[in-house]
Amino acid sequence: MSKKILVLPGDGIGPEIVVEALKVIKRLQDDFGLDVELQSGLIGGCAYDAKGQPLPEETLLLAKEADAILLGAVGGYKWESLDISVRPEKGLLGLRSGLELFSNLRPAILYPQLASASTLKADVVSGLDIMIVRELTGGIYFGQPRGIKTLDNGERQGFNTLVYSESEIRRIARSAFEIAMKRDKRVCSVDKANVLECTELWREVVTDAVSDYPEIELTHMYVDNAAMQLVKAPKQFDVMVTTNMFGDILSDCAAMLTGSIGMLPSASLDANGKGMYEPIHGSAPDLAGKNEANPLATILSVSMMLRYSLGETKMADRIDSAVNQVLDDGIRTYDIFTGGLTKVSTSQMGDAVTAAL
């Protein structure tokens, strides 16, 4: 039976990079027997323009019926003046919450061909392979109460609530441990337990949860030190697990170790392995329509989708090999171009990967 993939191009460069990922999917369908059915929907700013809300009910329904979701990006300058309740990013948060996609996997892998593209010395980042596991449906991004209020003295005050239950912490810890068991069996839990009671509980629960995984080597690190260590000695990490906000920040920091944020895919999974797959780089409105964005993170997100949600490991391996081949051939988009190589557009990179399949 065909698996259903919901395609949500979104805003900014989203439609451009998703088109290139769809080229890859079509080649896998036509030449290698990938049995999937594609559907499309609206999310983010384009959904607000068409439907008056960033996550239309029909999109959420299609997402619930799909086996996996491929997302481009949401947001842009055009919608920044909207009330926060209907900004494009609310569509993405609503999708994560509505599908209970609590486990966000963000790999930071340095392809050897791109060692010179990193801003760090090659010996510091060469061989880098980190998996950041970010809790995605709780924490300060979802906690209540939140808002902006006017105090008695007329001054405005903004407030957000950081909150985690034991069950939320335990399930993301288990997700990280399960992933680490397939890697080097090392997990670093990142918190701020010295000043935040919520993450003091985080550390206690993670420490208790690891008792079910006797082979896992668990360490703890404060988030400020973790940020420093990612830049100082990133290869010390195997799997990192952390809160929603800390994971958001640290994974973007780790992205730049790899040479470009345009290289990094991500997966957001529920308890049963159903997931939403997207590049981590966002909508990049300054690049929209220029045919300059790097589509490799989106193409590699398709690889993660095949591997984690659709059970098509060989197809995923084929995509990974094709990306490596293209990089070996010296083909580069603008963000990873270092001179002496072949600079290509978004569409040309998609064509190159499709040919390399």
C-alpha cells in the first residue's frame, strides 16, 4: 500500500527548495519503485493570505492522515506586523503540537568535502557527527501563562512560562537514549539546573530514566558551557538532549560548524515514528525567488523521512550517496562555495543530485 506524504512548501525559499526535493522523490518513484502518494497543503504566511490563519483545519487534517510530512519553511518580513496569534510561525508550532511531534532530531554532520567551508579549523571539526535531540512540544515556547501586559505604573511587561512535566522529560530522554544505542552510546543532557528549577527537575528525571539503559554513558552540562564546548571541542559530543529553547539555539550553533546551515536536515517524530521533515534554516526571505538557496538540507530531510518514518533505508542510503557524489564532484551552491569549484543555482543542485541517484 502506498505511503502518504503531505508536502507543505510554505513561505520564502520553501517552495524553491521543496521543488528540488520533489525531483528526487519522483526519480525514486520512476526508477527505483518508491511507492508513495503525494498531497499538498498550505501552512504559514501563504496559508494566512489564503485562509486567514497559518494552520488551516484542512492542512492539519491532511497531516494527521499522512504517514509523513515534508515541510519547506514558514515566515517572512511580509507577516511580521501581524498579531502574534496568527503569525506564520504559529502554523508550525500548531502542527508540532497537533501531531504530538515531541522529539526533534537535528544531526550536525560535517561532510569531509566541506571542511574548508567551516569557520573553525579543520582539525576541530573534521569527522564531526552530532545528533541533537530537542524536546519540541513543551517548555517555554508553549508554557502558560504568556503575553504582554501593562502594569499599574503604565509600563509594559512581557512574560513567558518555562514548564515541563516528568512524563515530558522522561519520554524525550528515552528518545535520546534509543538513538544513542544505535550510535556511540553517549548522551549529554543540557540544562540550566543551577538557576532554573524546571531544569533541575529535568536533570533529576533524565538521571533516573537512564537506569533503563545501562549501556548509556550519561553526562550533564549547563547550556552556557555546552555552547562554548560546541565551538571549542565539538567532537566530544555524540548525542545531546535538551529543552525546546536550548535545543533551538544549540542546533543552530552546531549548524555553522558544518560549513552552512543550508546542509542540515531535521526530523520531528511522535511516539510511533510518524514525523515531519524539514531543513533547519528557515525561510530566508532575502533569498526568495533568486534561485540561490541550498536545497541539500531539504533533500537530506527526504532521506531522514525514508529512514525514520517510511522504512525505506536503501532509498535513504541512495540519497545520501548521491549528495556525497555531488560534493565529490565539486558542485556547490552559493553558501558552500569556496572558489575553484563549480558554483550552481538551487535548481542546478537539485538536478545534479537527481542525476547522481
